[in-house]
Amino acid sequence: MKASIITIGNSRGIRIPKPLLEESGLNGDVDIKAVKGEIKIVAAKPKKLTFNDEYLLSLSSLSDWNTPEEDVAWAHLQ
């Protein structure tokens, strides 16, 4: 399938036909890589979630509340 490079604002690009997109399964974020004589468009890998130290410390403090002794101590309030 042929396409022409066109001007899009201050950039250049191509229009990707719908059947080609459907066949590729690409949707959402993509990575674009240039190699001599070609441009590759591949699905972007999902971002890894990172947690800061404060968040991790708060999780460890919450585990102190999940004990049978705490259940007994607070049972009269339920």
C-alpha cells in the first residue's frame, strides 16, 4: 500500500488507512523508531508503576492493624 508524506502543521506525516490499522492491531500509544530507509511503528509497552518510599512505608504501617488482637480490642465498637 502506498502513501505520500504530507505536511501536518509544522511537521510531516502520513495518513494510515483504517484497514491497515485494523490489521496491525495498533491502538493507543505507540513507539516510533527510525532506521535507515524505514520507520517502524510498534505498540508502546505499558508503563511500570513506581512507588516512593513514603507510600511503601505507609503500606507497612497498615499491616499492623490487621491482627486478631486489634479485632478483639475494637469489637465493642462494632
